[in-house]
Amino acid sequence: MKVEFTSTAKFADAVVAPVFDNNRHSVGADALDKATGGVISRAQKKSRFTGKSRQTLVINAPSGLDAQLVLLVGAGDRDAADALSWEVFGAGALKTLQLCGAKTLVFDMRDMGSQACARAVFGALLAAYRFDKYRTTLKDDKKPSLTKIRVICDDTAAAKRAFSPLRETAYGVEMARDLVSEPANVLHPEEFAKRAQSLESHGLEVQVLDEKDMKKLGMNALLSVGLGSNYGTKLAIMSWFGAEDRKEAPLVLVGKGVCFDTGGISLKPGAGMWDMKGDMGGAAAVTGTMRALAGRKAKANVIGIIGLVENMPDAAATRPGDIVTSADGQTIEVQNTDAEGRLVLVDALWYGLRFKPHQIIDFATLTGAIIIALGHENAGVFSNDDALAGALDAAGKSSGESVWRLPLGAGYDKQIDSKYADMKNIGGRGAGSITAAQFLRRFVGETPWAHVDIAGTAWKDKSDDPREPAWATGFGVRLMDQFVAQNCEN
């Protein structure tokens, strides 16, 4: 999608203007009303449109304008409008007009400020995402027609500056969504590693370890998950050194990248198993974040590590009851091979600790229990550090990707203690998300650490948020981009 900021009030195709509560016109809406001889006001009076947030009113071919249509979008209380509400405004406009046949979408944002302009376009870009790669029979009227966004604003230079980093964030979200949407026969561990390597063109340093490398390092927990797969297990390390001092302790991000999860020998039910192509949502979030940070040249040192594996049943697959040894020497009784994500994460976390990070955060579609606890509105956060948990909460509020902290504690350890090894990989039905996090905590020592369980937010069958598509949300990219901006950059 091409984006242009201009101070010239030139209308074409589809024109969008904000209207506030009680039908209070913006400068743009007022200009459109005058140009059409009051058509806009009359249309408002004849409708139930009041300017309430997310309301829309389409006026086709109004007299006095060359535009194909005018869209009024409710922006609610003007005094309460913030960055996120402007994102929703832009997203709602694009979702309404995505298939309308117009090629150019013009936002008349005069008198709205540069940040509002930038955020409206950012929201529109998030809303424009579709994954139509494999759809070959779509009719033209079902295909998006919009190819350009033009924003009429007071200060074009300021709007461009505000939008520039947001565009890179949008690219990162798009990449994460693409990764989650790809079928597992295309995006297997080896292909995912190649896509991570492609980010070298954006300035990232990327290293990929294969199974031979990981065996030498003793990463047997991670490797045990992929024993039944025909695809080789990979560990991809993406490094961005944007701080003034390259040796400054980095933030390390770790992502679970199970490209398909059958459950292994502990086979999942067949119904709904197709969604398990998205079980690499944590790795997608980390990869998309690294793309965004490199794109906007973040002034921070950040390292993204993703464990890429496929969990399949096979004669060579790990069996329930097997005992594996992690890279840090702890032994794990695998009572359920469908609790594989934590086996991937512990060795990836161990590898991340080798960089001596000041903080380490992992992302994973780890437990169905988090959906029972939080639904699809919040990701679950578990942490051994109050300041880190608070910073993630703040970043969630300002990015629109909200999180909710859940407890950890020694009392949960007894649920994962094993008679035959240092621990077992399941803790029973009670507190399932907590015991999974408690399992991970045993591998991070004293390093400030947070685990973000995104099983309920990485993909959704439907969403009321116009910024999100139905399916892959790219959750985690906006959260971590904001976290880095607020906590890691000077």
C-alpha cells in the first residue's frame, strides 16, 4: 500500500473524514459538507450516525465532489482521542471500504495533528492485511481494490516522521501474520529458518544451528521434540546491535517455533488439529519484532532466538515416560509429548542466557489453559521480576496488545516434581498455564525473565478489532516494539 502525506485538499475515489460525538464536524468533514452544499449534514440527520466511536456512514457520489464516495467515521470524544483510538479510526475506515472498488483512500485529517495522522494510517495498514496467497478463484469484487492512502494534513513533514517507524512496525506485524498463516507443508522448520535468514537484507545478523550443532551443545530437550519429523530441527539466532555500545547487555527474545504440532505420540484429537500450523506463533512474534526493530533502526541491542521443530508421531518419536537431559544438565521426564513447547523453550532460553542479557522474554502458544483463564483478550504474563512485568503491562496498554500477569510460586513446584527425574513436563489440569511457566522458571536462574503465553491471542477465529484479521493477529510484535522503545532505547 502506497502512502502519501499532502497539504493539498485534493479529493479522489474515496474520502474519509472524522466526526466526533454529537455529530461535531472535524475541519475535513466541515469542508466536505460545504463542498457538497450540505449533503453531508443532511445525510447525518437522516441516519442514526452520531459520531460515536466506530460508527460509519457512507454517502455515495455526493454532488459537488469528484469523489466516488464519502465515508464519515465516528471518532468519539475528541478530547479523549489517543493513539490507539486513531488506529481504530483508520482501521475501521479501511475495513469498510476495502472492497468498494476505489483505488485511493483519502483521509482528510486537517487539524488532527501529525500523530493522529500517522496512527490512522498505521491502523489502516494493519486492517489491510489479507492472506490470499493460495486463493486462485477469487472474483474481482471480492479482491481488495485500494492501493494507495493519501492523507491531507497540516504538517506533512511531522506526519511523515511520525509514520516512518510505524510503517516498519506494520511490516513486522505483516511478516508475523504471514508466518502463522502459512501451511505446515510450506513453512516447515527448514523453510522458517530460511525466512529468518532473509532478514539479513534488513541489517540483522542471522545464525542458524542445525541438529549436529545442537547435539554438541547438549540441547536434547529441544531435539527430542523433532525426533519423529522428516524435517531437521533448527535454532535461528537473529541479532540487532543498535545501541551505541555493541557490547551493551542485550534484551533477548525467545520464541517457540513448533511449525506443526500433532501432539506426537500423545496424539491430539483430529478435530481442529489444522490450527496447529499456528503453533509457531511465538517464533513468528519474535521474528516479526526483529524485522520491525531493524527496519526502524532501534537504538538497542536485541537478540531473537527461535527454536524451530515439528512434533510428529513416528517410530523414532519421543515416548511418554522417556527422560531427556536439557542443555543445562537438568533431567525431564516427558509424561506427555503434547507438552512439547516447554521442551523447545528451555534449551532456547539456555542458549539466550549465554549472551548475558539484562532481561529475557519468551513468547509461546504454550497452553490451552491460558484461553480458559483469559480468553482471547489478553496474553498471560509470568515473571520473576516485578519491574519487568510492570513494563510489559505498560507496553501492552500503549501498544493495544494487552497482557495480564498471573502468579508463580514454589507451591506449584510439587505439581511438576518427578519420581524419576528432576521434573516432569506436565503438572495436571489444575493451574496448567502456571505450572508450565513454573517449569520454565527453573531454567532462567536469577536473570530477569518473563514468559508470555499467547495461545489465546496469536490467532482468533474472529475479532471485533478492525486492526486484526480473522486468524493470524501477529500478536507480540507491537507489544515488543513498544517495550523496546520505552525501556531499551535512550
